[in-house]
Amino acid sequence: MRKITFLVLLFFPLYIFSQNTVTGSYSLNNNTSFPSAVGFGNGNCGNGNTTTITINGDLNLNGRTLELRNVNLIVLGNLNGSGTISSCTNNSTLCIRGVIQNNPTLNVTQNTNCQVPPCTKTWNGSQGSNWNNGANWTPTGVPTINCDVFISNTIPCVIDVTNAVAKSISVTNTASVTVTKDNSIKVKENVTVGASASFLLENAASLIQIDNSTNIGNITMKRNTNITKMDYVYWSSPVENFNVSQVSPNSSLIYKWLPTVATNLNGFGNWANASNEIMTKGKGYIVRGPNHFSNATSQLFTATFIGTPNNGTITTPITRGNYTGPNYFSGNVKVTEDDDNWNLIGNPYPSAIDVVKFLKANPALDGYVHVWTHSTPISTSNSSPFYGNFTYNYSSTDYIKINATGSSINTFKSVVGAAQGFFVKMLNTTPTATSTATFTNDMRGEQVANNQFFRTTNEVTSTTEDEKHRIWLNLVAPNQLASSTLIGYVTDATDGVDRIFDAESKHKANFEMYSLIGSQSYNIQGKALPFTDNDEISLGYTTNQEGIHTFGLAAVDGLFEGNQTIYLKDLELGIVHNLKEAPYTFTSVSGRFHNRFALIFNNETLGNEDFITTNGVTVYTNNTINVTASSNIKSVTVYDVLGRTLETARNVNNTNVSLNGIAKTLSALVVIVELENNVVISKKTVY
């Protein structure tokens, strides 16, 4: 199928001898014709007056040959079916507004200057409020991308489809248009909304525009999020001249980010008050939850943006400092070389944008975006976070990274929703310390779902992507804090460092896991295709806690959803563990362990059973789960196949122990045995 996104002028012979309009679709069959004669490949090329015929619908070839002369043929719908359209003079034109399908033979010349009668659609609402009902329009028919749309009727117009389109749209008098949740309208040119009219985008709805046209009048866009009083949400305005204090009028804490602050040691960045500021296009701001919200229980919050919708190319300034040295502390705050490179920007449109297109268009940025989720409550144990260092702090692990490989959390895709603010990092390799981040309409589209927003409970649905085979790994600390990393075999990635496929870790977090490329650590690592099961990927982690930690699979996709095994190799203990069978539990002290683990994909090096036999650990069941070992046991934990803890025996200090607190259901279980010498053994059983 070949899509025509412009009107096409085609020259070929035609012989039709009067001016007519054919209503509805027209099919070419044997012994049939238009209202005037049309040849089927056997006519004589002659002279005659050029005549116009308009088909108000589709033209179906049905395997026939259509021979045209001296006629302007206008097809308002699609050109369907296989067949041939041929010519023997240059006195004719064919204009196709829709889609050319099935690759018919067109012995013609293409030109983009086709002139066809203008298309206008006026809302009458005679059959209700449904935009997608052709009877609600005059003339009858749902608007196409080439139709100027006029809505002045007081009967509401509701768009509850994802593919509504118009060339332009004008809403006047007291008319109203509503785009419902998860749906969209794409407009080629401008949007005009009268002073008494209404154009509403409900939560997760989208207004997408193609041309860099100037909009007139105000729309209203709503954005929902579930937050507590202490939650910060990262915002960006999708409309012009909007005051940031109106995002949440009952919130007292509103900030912007300054990439460099001269009074800070080495000029690292910090937050600055932004209350009552007009939101700059493409800039990000953070707003804490309303003062009257609960500290403990999330509540639904709705931000309402009112203004002229942003459209076209938008550039926002970015800047960086010059520090490139090692990590250091300023007071109690850990500072890295990146902390004078961060810029808080945001999606400026009332529709989602594609992260990969954004990154490709902005080479001055490192190849990922940094999005705040605030999934961890503030705590006294969260030291040295992004916000500074106070008694109660936020966790820096709540920033996730998104690039062309994917997101470090598997439930989110490579898009940034409308009104979403996010961090980007300006590269130190740029020739100057100032540049711009550029947004364009090309980054928008109906295939880019707008139902992903942090914080929110919604998850975006998948879109068509390049080939990807990915593994999301979780490391869970003794206090149940989790850190994730993504490793993916994806189209166009290499095994080296790639700007838009790899996302580097600078070890600012006190608890995180990562993979390595050479000696450098990455939160996201893209790998070259094709996948080979001889690959080995080094893994490391940082923890500020002592005790039992757990590695597990958060999610997989591509070939890893099938029979391909995934093993974790513990280089310190000599254990190779199948992560598809169960999580891997081990004991760790606090610190940074840069190369303790590796991910492998075949069993040629497996020595797990030999190691278990050496340590003399046996698991057997009768009416209880029994564990014996040749040395003293410190603890035993039993998990189900989903990684949920069923029972734990601590401080065993014996060579055998029985667990009787689990109901017998003949289910597969994983028994993790920790010996007094800190060796951890994993055994499977059915009980």
C-alpha cells in the first residue's frame, strides 16, 4: 500500500465527454462505464474537449485497465484494487485525495500542484454528538485531512476515536468540541477557537498538528495524576502564557532548575523558586502536591491548562558548566561531573512526543531522558538525593531513564506525555556551554500514545518498533527498595557505546544495579543484533545496606519470552543460577561491587549442582519442608515461582531445620539456604 500525503496530479489520456459527479464508490467491471463513456484499453486516442468528472467516494480497479483522455478525474476517496490506468495524451489529470492501494500500474507523470475543489465540512449534529458519524456533517461524510471544518452549532461535538482529522478546525459561537480520554484529532493547519466556544482535551487526549500554523483562541487540556501532599510532579505547559502557580493553586512549593549556580562549589546546579512565573515553552517545572492532601494516601489530582495550544518548531535554551572532575561532596550532598549539565525541560505540545525522534534531533544532549516517578516515599534513609540533603529526603533511584533501547522500568515506553517535564543532560563535548533543545511537530503523531504520564497509574500501550529482545533486571535490597537495569538487543545498536542506546550511570544513587561496557557502568545497555547465546554481560551494584539482596527478572520480551535461558553467574561464590526458574538471593555488605556478577545465556559453564553437593545441602519434603547441610545453617527462605516470600527461618545455627508454616499444594517452590560461611544455595522442590 502506498500512502499519498499530498494531492497528486497525474497526466494520462482520457475520453469522457461531459461534466459529472458520481456519488459513492465506483467499480470498474466489464461492460460498465461512468455517466459518460470511458475506454477500457481499446479506444482510439482522439481529440476532444477536456471534461471534469468527480467521484465522491472510492475508485475500484478490479483488475481492469482504465484508458483516459481529455478529462480531469477527481477521486475524493481511495484508489483500490490492482489494475492499470493508462494514457495516450497529456491533456488529462487525476487527483486522488485518499490512499493508493495494492500498487496498481500507473503509466502517468506525478506532480504535486493538483488543484481540486475545496473541501469544507460544517457540523450539524443532526444525529447526535459523534464526530465519526457522517450524517452529522454537511455535506454528508466524516472530515478528511483535506477538509476545513466549521463547528458553530450548539450541539456538542465529541471525538471518541483515535483517527479524527481535519485540514483546519474553527469552533465559534458557543459551540463545543471534546476529545475524550486516549483519543486524538490531527489537524494539518491551524485551530481557531472563539471567545465563547470550547475545545476540551480530556485526560490523555491529544491535539496533533502537522504544519507550523498559528493557532487562535484557547483550548482546555486536563491532566490527571495520583499524588500525596509530599509528591512532586514534573510539569511543562502545552499552552501559551500559562502561570505555573495555576497548575496547582493550593501548592506552596514550586521550583525550576538552574543548571549552574556560581555560588556552589564548581558551579553545580540547584533548585530555584518559580512561583507565579509564566511557564516558558519547552521548560520544565516541579510542583508539590496540594497543601490539603494527605501525606500518606494518594489522591486524584487534575491540572487544567487553558490557553492557545503550542504548535510548530519550539526551541528552549540549555546550558552546562565546565566541571569534568571526579565525584565529590559539598557538605553532605554528593556531586558528580553531571551536576552542572542537567537541564529541566518539557514536552511543549498538547500531545505526546517520541523520545527517539527528540534525541536524534538534539545531538548536544546525551542520548536519554531522565524522568521522575516518585515511587518511593520520603525517608530519613534516603541520603544525598537530587533535592539536596535534609532530615527527610527523596530517593534518587526514582529517576528512570528512557532512550532508543527502552525504559529502565519495563512498564513505560519511549514517549513523553503532554505536560510532562523531564531532565536532559547537555554533553561536555559541545563546542560551547550554551545551546538549544528543539521540539518539532514531526515528533508528534497519533501512533505516539498520550496515556503515559508520571505520576499516574496508566501504562502506555506498545507501538510498532524496531526488532528488540530485552531483559529488565531488578535488585531488591533488605528494606525492599528496588533498582532496575535494562539490557536489550536492538536494531542499530552496537556492542560499543552508542549515544541513543546506552544510558550511563554516575553512581549518584546509594543503591543501584548496572551493567558494564568495558569499565564504565550503564543503567541501560543496547547490544548489537543478532543475539548470540555465547554473550556475557558484566553486572555490578552499589548498596548502602547489609543483609540479603535478591536478583530477579522484572520482565523480558522478544526471544527471551520463549525458551532462551538467562543465567546469573556469581563470580565470588562460583554459582551459576537460572533466573527464569527463580530469583537469586545472596548476602552483601554495603559498598560498591563493580564486577561481581555476569549475565550468560548457555549452560556450558553450569556447575550449580556440583557446588551444592560440595556444601552438602539437601532439601526434602514430607509433611514439612526439611533442609540439611554439612555446615551450620544461618537462615532458610522459601519463595513461590513469582518470587513471593512464603516462610523464613532465621538464626537457625544448626545443620538442619524444618519449616511447617506453608500449606501443601503440590506447587513448585524455591528454597534459599544461607550458611554460616555466607554461602547462599538455591534449591527447587515441589510441596
